[in-house]
Amino acid sequence: MKRRDFMKAAAGAFAMALCPFTGRAGASRIPVKAGPLKPGSQTKVFLAGVGKGAPEREIKLAVRNAVEAATDFSWLSKGDAVFIKPVNNSGNPYPATTSPPAIAAMVEILKEKGARRVIVGDMSGVRDLRFSPTSVSGSSRALMAASGMAKAVHSSGAEMHCFEESGWNAFYEDFPAAGSNWKRGLMMPNILKEVQHIVLMPRCSRHILAGSSLGLKAAVGYWRHDTRLEYHRDAATLQEKTAEGNTVATLSTKQRLVISAADKLLATYGPDKGYVFEPDNGLIIASVSVVAHDMVSLAWLLENRSIIPASERDGFIDTSKVVPRLANHFVTGWLGGWGAALASETMTKNSINTLWDDRVLTRSYDLFGGVPAILLESANNALPEALKNRLGGMTAL
């Protein structure tokens, strides 16, 4: 953070300490305690095992195993265009951002299956990128280069697209499902109108604000900064709006597959920094359902958080309820100025002691037909049966 930005942040923090969060608290519909969860339909999630320290070729093979188990590509016609949505919120390497070998593997598979055009794109987080109708400060392209993602995109023969580079007007309004907490439509990048299909490639990470950063949370990367401002300013329902943002027509009609490389995890803090943990048995997680994918991905995060050193897991920043509230006010300030920050609602961070604590997922069950009955299937011979059974138990309603 530059000295000038630090002084502004410090002033904002001081002001908030004197007059804490009085502006718009309660302006949004405050979430009430969830009632009994409704069972949904059986949904398959495919897991490919990856050994600790596996070379790139093994990771790419495991991605192929998981992808080809999860879909037969009947949705892909020869000559179609496919958009791959990774997570590149910062310039930090995987698992703070999406795995470059996994992206390269996915591009290669899509081209083999007949895709004429494969585009990989994102817009980075507001800490490093400020975007307005009249200016851009920072660069998603530079951050993609720093994270190693750009090299993987170019070497595999895909195009790279950074949303802010097309300008403020290169977005269109798309609308979430009825009854959402959003006051306006969500501003989505025009490039999505040029493709027939979307493949979502998140990572498995803790998140200081939302609790975790998995597939549903990755939708934030699409949004123009006025949409992100509403998201953070009306913070009482930030988790619910995360799930609701995945119901816009573009994603409902075009998203075909969700796949995460999770042989490494950002097990604390997040979304950009934290304790990187590499388990002995890593996973590639693939499903046609983002909700089912996220249930398994969150179970995997919880599984690994339980075995990292307690000194890492129980750090103040990772467990504090105050830090994320202040952090969200700072993010709101970066997006809309300190007036917006001081007037914004209080955000309550998810506890994630169990899968059923997660408000993003809880809201998604209402939106996507109930709690999926997860059927875990092995996509290769490197997945320990005991691990599959543990994750199956954690995700069973």
C-alpha cells in the first residue's frame, strides 16, 4: 500500500472507530436464521488424486481425468467459442490464484474437442486494480503475468482477455433470480456474449471476508466496479448476494463445468495471502454443478484446515470478527470513496467450522433446488478410498 493510501486508510479506520458503522446498517434485508435444509437431486462430483509435489505433466493428466469423467462434451460443437473464468484477484502464484497447469490442460482439452476459440479472462481485485468510467489504475494483464497464468494461456494457444481493458462501457446488465438482495442488475463483461460456453476454474481458499473463496465466489471477478460497490456497501447480505450473482442468465445458460486444482490450498486468511498447505494427497475437483463442486471444495478446505499447525489456523487475522468488518469498509472505500465506506453496512464473516455454517452455500440451496445429494466418484487410481469416504460423509445432509 502506498503511503498516501495508508494515510487515507488510517484516517478512515479512525473515523469508523469513533462512529462505528452507523450509516446504512439494516438498509438491506438482514438474513434470518436458516430453516431446515431441503434435499436436492443426486449430483456427481469427480475427484482425481494428485501426489504431493507432482510434476506438471501429472497435474495436467489428473485434470484431464477429472474433466473427461465429469462431462462428455456433448454441449461443445466444432467451431464453438469457450470462455474459461479463472481466479486472478492478485499477482500471487497458485493457490492464491488458479493453477496455471490446470488452465493449460483445460485449454488443450477444449481445442481437442473442437473449440475454435478459447478465451481466458478475469478482472483482478480492487486492492490492485481501480476502475472507473474515466480511469484505470493497475492491470489485470500484469497480474496474470506475475501469477504465471499468462504464460500458461499463451503457451496453450488460448486468448487472454482482461475486462477493464475494453473500457467502462464494455459491460451489459444481467439480472439475478427474483427475490434476490441485489437492488440493480449486475454489470457483466461483453466478451461473454461472444462465447457459447463457460468453464469455471476457481481455487480452494480461505477468504477474510466471505469465509471461503471457491466457485460461487469467483463470480465477483466478472463484475464492473459499480456492481462490486453495491456488493460490498450493502454488506449485511454479502454472502447471499454471492450466491445470487451466480443466477444471472449468462451463467445459468452458458456455464458447463466447474473444475478446481486443489493439490495446494490457501488454508488461512485469503484471498491473496495466507498459509499455503500442500497435502500428501491433493485433489482435482470437477462437476457440472457449481453448488456440488463448492460443497466438496469446502469440505476439502475444512479437512486440511484441521491438520495445519494450530499456530497458523488460530491466528488473530484469520479468526477475528472485527478484522473482516474493517477490511470490508476499506474495500468499499477503494470502490466508492470514504463516504461510501462510512455509510456502508456491517458485514458478518462466515464461520466455517462445518460445511453447514456457510451462508453462501445455504443461500445457493434455495436458489438451485436444494442440497445436492453428492455422489463422489474417482476419476483416477490416485484417490485414496478413505479420503473419498471422509469427504462423502462431510457433504451428506
